[in-house]
Amino acid sequence: MSKKIIIGNWKMNPINLKEAVKLFKNVAKSISHIKKTEIVVCPPFLYVSGLKNLSKKISLGAQNVFGENIPNGTGAFTGEVSGEMLYNIGVKYVIVGHSERRAMGESNADINKKIKSVLSVGLIPIICVGENLRDENHGYFNVVKTQLEECLNGVKKVLISKIIVAYEPVWAISSTVNRHDANPEDSREMAIFIRKVLVDKFDSEASSVRIIYGGSVNEKDALDFLQNGGVDGLLPGRASLDAIKFTEIIKICEASSK
Ligand code: PEP
């Protein structure tokens, strides 16, 4: 069985490499005893090389990737960063399909290409899904089902156990205007549903896929989500920018793991 996983999404923070190193080191120094929890930090691309040798306990993730699978991972694509480049610099995970990128126009078809390109170079995609709003008729289940089916279209069965699915209801994310809190029951019913969609599509190969929760999760509700949210880990955004809060979440996960 895979370890539980805590993934910090730093988004477009902090302002410079010095601050990034400080934050990263403050987390690293407090988690030397952690054994049962996998820890990932996803900084902006340009800080990866400055962070990569600072901790053996913390893996690095990217927040985006170029979606076309091109030979050698190089070419005339201004502003893009390929999966090969990320792999070569020491990145292990890539967040794909985050709602903040979907809001910039990224479609399920674009995300599908990114997932395939990430898997083809041996990186692990963290695929974000989640509805913008909850409607009374429970149409949000279909929203998430469509996201999963279209984003994973054509992904080989043998690779499916490598992926991580992050359920991130957009209405609970800290950057959402008029956001409100999700509770572990919301997470649990969606995690069960996500597992069913995956198993229907990929058979038992999907039974080991890690499903995690994100959406303003913090050190106060992390235990409740881990114990009652039906998930194998958490994806904090804002709380990952505070070394004390982020390490607290990691320690809570460690203490709750068997
Ligand atoms: C996120 O956007 O991935 C996220 C979970 O952010 P926050 O925890 O700040 O809501």
C-alpha cells in the first residue's frame, strides 16, 4: 500500500528564491522524523533547481507542464517547459488541471495531453478535478465524472496506478470569492464516487490510485479530512506557505497513518 501523501501547492509564491529557500528549509528541519508520509512541495518552476538538494524527505513537483509529446522534449514553444525538462531537473510530480488553470482556459482535452506527456517521461500527474458549484440535483457528480473520463481518455491501464487524483471543489478553494468550507463528508462521498468512475474505466488497476483532498485544508481540519474524508492525503495551498501550518499538517498525517 502506498503511503499517505501531503502535497503543498505554492502557486505563484513566494516573491524570490531567498524566501523560497527559507520556507522550504523551515519545513525540512521539522520533519526529519517523518517516515510514513510522503511529502511533496510544488514551487514555481524557477525555484526548483534552488530547492532540489535541500531535503531528501521532500520531493518536488511542478504546477504545470507543456502538453505536446514531442521528441526530446525540446522545440520552438516559447514560454513552455516540457516533462523531460522537469524530469531532468529532479521533479517527480506535476499538478495538472488545477482549477486556477482551467479558469485560464485549459480544457479537459488539454489536460489529457498533459497527463499523457507527464506519464510518458515517468513523472506522476496529480490530476485536479472538482465542480465550481454544488447544485441541488447533484449534477456535480457528473461534472467530476466527465472531467475524469475526458482527462484520462486513452491513458493506458498499466499506468493508471501511478496517477494521483485530487478532489478540489472550487467553491472551497481559498482563492474563490465567496468560498465556503467543504466538510469531510463532502470529500468522502466524492472520493467513493471518483474510485467508482476509475474502476469502471480501468478495472481493478485503479483500486490503488491515491485520491486526495484539497480546498482550504489547514492544520485545524486536516485530521478530520484524513480520518473521515475517505482520502489518501491532502493538497494544501495557502497553508503550505506557512512552514508551521504545513509541518503541522504533515505531522498530523504521520500520526494518523498506521
Ligand atoms: C489549491 O488551490 O490547490 C488549494 C487547495 O488551495 P487552498 O488550500 O489555498 O484552498
